[in-house]
Amino acid sequence: MANTLYILLPSKAAAHDAPDWATLVRPFALVSAEGKILQQGSETLSGLKQFAVNANQVALLLAASDVSLISIKVPPMSHAKLKLALPNLIEDQLLGDPADAILLASPVEQGVTTVAVVEKAWMQAVYQKVLVLGAKKLSAFATSLALKPLAHAAVALVDESDLSLELAICAIDKSARGVSIKRNAASADGVAQSTKTNESAELQELMQILDLLVPEGDIQLALPKSRLETYQHALATNPDLAARVSIQAAEWATRIAGLGAHSLDLMAPIAHQNQTSFNWSRWRWPLRLSVVSLLIWIVGLNVETWGLKREASALRSSLISTYRQSFPKETTIVNPLVQMQQKIAQSKKVAGQSVPDDFLVLAAQFAQVWDRTVTTTQPEAAVVSVEYRAQSLFVKVKSIALIPIEPLRAALKEQALVLVSTNDGALQIRAKKGDEK
């Protein structure tokens, strides 16, 4: 079944504050190809291996604050040329070196493309951590780009953890952005300090950022279900924003509604770079079936060959036995069939019977064919001499050019004769053997 395992990753800043972010419990959802949520919850990466192995692919959702989205105008060019030109096109809008980032461009629409920028070192670190999952296919998408805006309102999503508050926004015009708000650092004894005062300040800061990033229009804000009432109170302190915001519980269907075939996979360059060898695992069963088919074909061919060899050996033994019984005085047997034919021909001659390759038989049959096919059509053609040797008749003619070779050959075949050659102006004719056509 083509299931996809979605895992929400912490932001890069939050991950750096944790001793080992791979041991943190992260939200996940196992989604079918039809979009049905099969299972969801929170688990560590190692605990998700059982789902990842059986899923068709693993899709990581990166914090919106870790992915910068830059819209640029581009001249008409192919996608391959645009890919090569990206570092130069957005160099002035980046704080760092473009070589240290992964740059992916969306399809160009009306001369404008959106470029997703993410730190290459962070993606490489994520890739190394998630190798424990043993995923068949690994993808990564920005959370803000995974959202789908409504026709009348922007969609905002808040994710909370012990380390940070993550805000992802997808506006009506499909522009996306995100912010990460770090929570209190751990105290000296290792226990995180969080008070109602600090929480209230965090929520106030979050609401101010939301109002700043979406200054106009309605907003649909998706929140953790357990925090709906708390955020409602925080919104009450900002009546202007509250009038524009509608709150609902965050669902996985909302979180991944914007993903599709053309979504920018930010893990693709890293996965391709780390793919050192051909993935033979997906070809395991086809190769096994091919090997089994080849073995069956080889065994069948050998069985048939062995059967034919046994049949030939039995037939030869039968011929030799018959030859020995018929000619007990013969001690040397090379080819029993040919030798038996020779013996039969000799016996006929001794008994006064003619055989097909006798001179008189060959000459009489040739004379009949010559008169019928040559003399009647080419009166000027004439036979110069006739010689008999090696059980063949050699007929030398006056001019080979006057002889209708093909009609002569066909007429000889009717008399069980074979025209062997026409070299040196002589026709070599012999009796047809039993195995000749």
C-alpha cells in the first residue's frame, strides 16, 4: 500500500538547543494514498522505524522559519538553465554564500518563480539522523508550503514544543513565511522554567508577529487542540486582530493540504548526493524471477539435449547391431548406414541387378532428359564426350552457354538425378541420395 509517513521536525534553532534532537518526541501521521489518516501521535525517530519501513515514503516537514522563500522575476529559459542561474539571480538577497544553501525553484508563472532556500548543512544533518528509519524514499517539505490557503483567508499554523513556538503562514496569494520563538532556556539544574507570565508574553509576541505578517484580510489559525482556550484569551487583548482571526484545532489534513506532485522536495539534492550506489533492493524480486526463469530454460534445454543424445546413441547402437547381424565378417564399422547402403549396392551388382548410380542407369536417364529439355529447344547444343567416375556422370558439351541449366536441373530432379556442377564446360550428374531433397 502506498502509505506516506509524515514527521514534523523541530526548527534548526530548537534542535541546536537540545542535546540530541533525534531523541525528542515529534508529531507524526501515517497517511494512505487516498489521504486517510491511518495513525497519528508523537514518537521519537527510532520509535517510528516500524512505520517507516512499511511506508512507501517518509516526508519530513521542516519548520517554516528554516526555509526562506524568495520571489524573483526571470527571463524565459528552460528549467535546467534556471537551475544553473539561481545562485546569481538571488545572490544579493542572501546573507550567506549560495554554495552553502540548497536552492529550488518552483515552476515559472507569468515570468515569476519562488525560490526555496534552506541551509545545506542543516539538511545534511537531518539526512544523517533519519537514516535510522530505513525509509524507501525520503522527502522534505517546508511546513509553510505544505499549507493550502483558503479563497477568502490566509492559513496560519502554530506548533508548540518545550523548546519553541513555530508559526507557519500561507497567504491568499500563496506567499509563505514562518517564525520561530524560542522558549525559556533550561536552568542550572536542567529543568526548564516556564511561568504563566512567560507564557502570556510568548503568546502576546506571537499575536503581534501574526498581525505584522498578515496585516490585512482574514486568517484561519490552526492550533493544538488543548490550547484553543488559551489562545482565545490571548487574542482578546488584540481586538483588531481577533476580528480577523478564526481559530480551529490543528489537524494533519490541514497541515499537508498544500502538498502535491509539484511541491519542492528540499531533501532531493541531499538524497541524490548521498546515493553512492544503485538501489538493488527494489529490483530484488524481478532479478530473482529472471534468474529462476533462466535456470528453468537452461535445465529444460539440457534435458532435451540429453534426450536427443540418448536417442541418437540408441539408434546408432541399433544400426551397428543390424549391420553386424547382416554382415558378420565386417570388423571395421565407421558409418553403419553408409556402409550398409554400399553393401546393398554391391550385392545388387553381384546379383546382376542395376543400382541408381550405375553408368548405364545414369546414361539412360540423362539421355531421356537431354532429348526432352535440350535437343527440342536448342538443336545446336551437342554432347562432346561422356565420362563415368566416382559414381557420377561427367558430360562435356559443345557450349555451356547454349544449355538451359534450370530447366535441365528440374527435369533431372524428376528422374531422381542431381546436377552437381557445370565447371569447365562439363555437367556433373549423379543419382540423388536418400537424404537429399
